[in-house]
Amino acid sequence: MSIEFIYPEFEVIRDQSRCIGCRVCQRQCANEVHSYDDDLKILKSDESKCVNCQRCVSMCPTRALKIVKSDCTLRENANWQNNTIKEIYKQANSGGVLLSSMGNPNPLPVYWDRILINASQVTNPPIDPLREPMETRVFLGKKPDKIERGKDGKLKCNLSPQLELSMPVMFSAMSYGSISYNAHESLARAAKELGIFYNTGEGGLHEDFYCYGDNTIVQVASGRFGVHEDYLKAGKGIEIKMGQGAKPGIGGHLPGTKIVGDVSRTRMIPEGSDAISPAPHHDIYSIEDLRQLVFSLKEATEYKKPVIVKVAAVHNIAAIASGIARSGADIIAIDGFRGGTGAAPTRIRDNVGIPIELALASVDQRLRDEGIRNNVSLVVGGSIRSASDVVKAIALGADACYIATAAVLAMGCHLCRTCQSGKCNWGIATQRPDLVKRLNPEIGSKRLVNLMNAWRHEIKELMGGMGINSIEALKGNRLMLRGVGLNDRELKILGISHAGE
Amino acid sequence: MQLEGQVRIPSGCAIAAAISRDGKTMTGEKIMNAMKPMHDRSNGLGGGFAAYGIYPEYRDLYAFHFFFKDRASRKDCEVFLKEYFEIVKSEIIPTRKIPEITDEPIIWRYFVAPLKSMVSSAQVDENEFVARMVMRVNIEVSGAYLFSSGKNMGTFKAVGFPEDVGRFYRLDEYEGYSWTAHGRYPTNTPGWWGGAHPFTLLDYSIVHNGEISSYDANRRFIEMFGYKCTLQTDTEVITYIMDYLIRRQGLTMNEASSVIAAPFWSTIENKTDTEDKEKHIYLRTMFPNLLVTGPFSIVFGFRGGLMALNDRLKLRSMVVGEHDDMVYIASEEAAIRVMDNNVKNIWAPSGGEPVIVKVREGVNI
Ligand code: SF4
Ligand code: SF4
């Protein structure tokens, strides 16, 4: 070995007394960790290639395998931690920018976990969702300032187009290209069955999926891949992607190796060429430019589609959101710094942006202070992990949540965080046909539907406990939240009291 | 200990109301008696009444009822008022000394007309101007609390049992065509008169029994439109919601109740009358943040009428009874029977279904 050597992160433990030599692991591993020794008639492993995606572990018929964290470590040092040192080695070896995928894994505060939810006792009855109706339907979009009446005195429907959701959760943007055809199909089918929306991401919409248009949000990002009139009209809403929580301030880069066949056609770029989304939209250098794009898209779709503007949660988010709320946009989507990604520079993913909880609280309050909260709906994402995160987000003031990591987990992702390699063993973040077919859209969509149904039940239970029987009455209801272990400044930003107060 | 307004205090309650559809007046005696059989629904920490038609000689003036901490705060307040209003009459509100009611503040009333120049420079109508001034007085003038601001109507409230509060204010000497009453059971002892109910703004008054679970969602929404919830009570926020929906948005009473006690989506979907269905879909989509959940029964008083409404699950008791021109509403039937032993047609309106009673057209109220 040499100065370039970095000891593998994981060890592959094979219980030889259990292994029957079926070679499933070998066939399943796109990273080629497992190999068969014809002479010795045993399986061997090259753990240096292992990403701990758990595919072999899950597929081994005899439970002969486990992957453990290697205990070969450098000398302990609280300042120069193992990871930090290894990253320096990697960069000294390659001279390159470090790449990562999925969300920020570092132990920064998760505010959701420091917020607790209320329940009714004595003065007000809890409601049992099994006996009483419990409503989770929401409408996203601008609400007019005043009602209008016709000549006959009857109320006129003066609402601009709204997105109707059966529950306040949607599948967030993941482009076709960064994830597979089968993953997209799973999301689209599940969204349709659930009465919610999935989001095409920035890679266009495969022609096979136009039939899910009523449950689709089409995205327009800085690369404008796959954007044309039919595409804009295909969905129920249009999202302008200004930024992403995992990598605020930079664009995207889908390597040419993933731009094959249908992906290239859908994106409308040549096969094998890298798909590079610039950091800014080159027609949006300021808020007034955003307004023009919002209205161009509305114009192109005859004012029939609400427009979402998606931004990353950054320091100045409240002022930015206030600008967007006046730009003609109908919905603002804010993506927190823990949001996932198919690939991002590690330093940016781990150090740029702010937690969604704080961003949401300050945006909601700012829009109310300015009296324009009704101009827009707020959708938040960036690591919404459970039904209780959803409930907390709604109580802080969100209209709905975006989930992506939770959705890919439901489809089989094991969060190995190497999506950028394109060799996802679970058939999600890959375009290799042999891998893609591992994700059966029938099963993928079923599992997404299961997950959302489970969350819906939990949301109802939590609401019932608070004596609330409709999600509208939870929105912005911060009195239902208390902080634990938060300082005064944090509580002030979140607009909640401390537990015990 | 924190005063009401600095802290939110849940409470249970008793409510009662009586109105003559012919606009015939009655003294406060009747409604005071109604509260007696419901004594145990209050705990002596708040009682109050709203009375309509009691100031016919000042029919066109706003009647402002105030609590003042001391003489100085009253003087400060008068300086403030005089900048914006012509004070036509100013007097102490007469009370009766009784052992049950103690620690009273200075209780004063003014009959005022807003200065035309002030109204026009604010570029709003007179009611909006007065509503804004009510908010301002209560925030800006320390030691003053303006708790009644309608025309030809007034609120009377105190810390005590409602029947004692009525005697204290000598309500047997007032004559009105419509009365509402409230007895309070707060789960805390704020001991502040302002916290008692009814809560009023302009001609609108609310008495309410319940604890709403949507409180903060409603409060944070309504505060966008210039309302300030200084008391943190359900009654206050519901009053502002009604004012916003009816006076500012121009909804009818029925439409407003379809907002705050909206039918379930499943009920709306099953409606066969498409016009009605579309109306409800519109109202729920337009005003989702004003849906009120959790138990409540309210009586909403306005010039010339009353509206009774329960939460959509009917988690609080409320009954209505009729006899000739009279309509009675109360938390318990017993209270109605005390007001009128020969009452006919007693029924319990179902959840979310408003009962609206109006004085006949043509009666001068
Ligand atoms: S899958 Fe399991 S049993 Fe089969 S070869 Fe691999 S380790 Fe052995
Ligand atoms: S999508 Fe695939 S590659 Fe990405 S983290 Fe999940 S399992 Fe790993």
C-alpha cells in the first residue's frame, strides 16, 4: 500500500458456516464487492468498494452477511476527527472538490426533536379519529383579499387556481435522470392513488407519465431541460426552482453517463453530454426578473396553473419570501439545509443554509406581519421525517410539506449516500437497466401509498389528541407547540413557549 | 401572577340569551334569573351581560364603557378621546354596593361621535374608524380598558357570579329588546374585570361556552387585519372573526357560520344542490384559517338580532326555545324555563347549524 491508502470504512462479515455459495451477493452488488474464488469455492469480498447500501445483506438467503463499521481508526482526536483527516487525504490524492449525496449527516440541532405537541385534558375533549371525522384536505394557492358577489347577490368564485391535496404532504422534486424511470413511475402512481402531487424535478417529463398530469407538478430550473409548452401544460402546477436546500447557491450537474436513451430525449440534450444547470437562472438576476418568469409561465398556461417558487432556506429567507409573495407566485416552497440531493459538493451541503424549522417560523411570521400571508401558500421540505414532523411544521405555519428522502426510503433506498456514483443497487438513483428493473413500480408505489396512509393516520391521531378535527385549525397554531432545551432566542424565532410555560 | 392577556386562561361557562322579535323591551331581571339555575357552571370569577336597545335617547352615538385603574388613567384617556371624538355625555356607570362584588375599578361611560375630519383623513368608514380606535385605546392608554363600543347597546361585566354582577350593575333598571348573559368558570384566578365576558366590538357581542382548539391558528390569522387579541380569550378572537367576516368581508350571517363551523368535506360532497355545494367549497377554500374547532357554543349579538351557533361536532350543550315573539337560548333548558315557564318548541340545534333571530322589519331599534 501507499501514502494514498485510506482504510475502508466498512467491513463485510460473511458467516462462512451459513454461506451456501449461491452467489446472490455477487450478482446483486453493482460495486463488485463480492467475488467467487473458483479454487477455494468460497466468496470473497473487497470491502474497499463497499458503500454499505445493505443490498447483499437484504438479499442473502441465509442471513450470512453483515456490514459493520470498521474499527480500524486513526488515533482519536476531538478536533481532527477521522472523517476530517480522511477528506484531507482524498483531496490530497485527487485535487478535487469532494462530492456527496443525500442530506447533511452532521450532528447539527434538529429542531423538530426539540419541539413537543400538546394534547387536551379536562377543559377540552380530545377527539377520537376512529369515531369522528377528521379532515386532512388542504388547498394550496393564493386567496383573494375580498369576496365578490354577482348581480344576483350570490358569491362568485374568485379564487385563482388551487392545488387540492388529500393530505398536506407531496413528493418533492427528483429529476428523471437523477432517479430512474421506475422510481418516477412509482412516485407518479402513488401520488395519483393518494390524491397528492409528485414533482418532475428539472429533467423534463417522460412521455409515458403525461397520464399522471393531474397529480404532477412540473419543474422549471435554470437548465430548462425538457421544458416546452406541452410539458408546462401537462401538470397541475409549475415550480420554478431557484435553489435547493442541499446546495444553495449552486446549480446541478448530472454526469453524461446518466444521460442515456430516454433521459437524453426527455431532457432534450444529446446522449452522453453532461447536463449542467447554472447556479442562477440567467434570466433572473433579481426579484423583478422572477416576477417576469412567473408571469411568462402563467401566460404560457393561460393562468390555469398555480406557480410555485422553490428556494433554499438561507439567512435572509424571510425577506426573500416576502419578495416572492409579491412576485405573483402562488406558492413558496422552502427547502431546509438538511434536504437531500443526488449529488452536491460536500462543503456546500454540510455548511450552507439554515434549518427549515427556523426558516419556516420566521417566514410565516414575516408574511403575517406584512399582512401578505394569504398571498401565498407555504410548502416546506428539507428532512421531514415523520408524521409528527409534518404536524409540527403545520403548527408552525406551513400549508404542506415536501418529502423526498422519506419517499426514496420507502422505495428501498438504504441511505448509503453514494447516489452520485450512478450505481444504486436499489434501482433508484441509477440509469443502468439491470439495476433499474430491481425497483418494481407496482411495489414501489404500494410502499409509498402505505407510508402516506400510515402518516395520515398518525396525523389524525395527533390532531385528535389536540381536539382539532381539521388540518386548517392546526395551521400556524403555535400554541400547540412547546420547546424543550431551547434558548430564549430560539424560542423567539420559533414563536413558541418553553415546555412548562 | 400574570393578568389575563399575558397568559391564556381556558374556561368553561354558562350562557343565556333572550330576544323579542317584536322589539318589545324587558328589564335585565329576566336574564339575571336565567343564570341562577346554572350557578354551578360558573365559579364566581366572571360574569357579564350584553343589552341591546338600552340607550334609545343616544341611539346614534357610540356608547363607550370603560374600566379605569384610577382617576389619572381616566383623565389621560379623555385627553386621547377628545382628539378623535366629540364626547356628548360622560358619566359614571351607576352601580349598587353589594358584598359579593368587591375591588371594582372606576367604571365610566361616554356617548361619543367620531370627529368627521378624523374619519375622512383616515380614509375609512365610521365603523372601521371606531373599531381601530378601540384597538388603539386598549393598547396605548395604560390603565384604561374599553370593553363596550356599540350604538344603543352596552356590556356590563365583572368578577363575580353573573346574578350578582347583574344586581351590581342595576340591570333591573335597564330596558332592552335583546339580552345575553355569561357566567364564567376559568381554570385560573386572574381576578381581572376585563377578562369577564361578553366580549364586544362595535355592535357585535359574543358570549361563548367552550375552549377552542384552533385558537392560535385563528388569532394569528385575524391579527393580520389590524385586530389585536389583547385578552387571549376565545371570545375575543371569535368576535373579531365575526366582525371581519360580516362587516369587513360582507358575508351574511349564514355564510359566516359556514366559515367558522364549516360542514365536513364529506357532507359538502354529498350535497345535491350544486349551488349550495359550490358555495361551501368556496367558503372553506377561501377562509380555511377561520375554521373554529374544539367545543364551543356561542350567542352572537348584533343590532336587531341574535345568532346561536354550536361547533360542528356539538361538543357543548345549547338549547333554544320559543314563545310568541320571544326566543330564548341557553346552555341548559332549566335556564329557559326560569325565563318563561310556558315556553314552546324547545330544541337543541345541531352542530354547525346557526339559529338566527331577527327583530321584525320596521321596528325602530
Ligand atoms: S448471498 Fe449470502 S449465502 Fe449467497 S453467496 Fe452471498 S453470502 Fe453466501
Ligand atoms: S438512492 Fe440508492 S444510491 Fe442513493 S442513498 Fe439510496 S440506496 Fe444509496
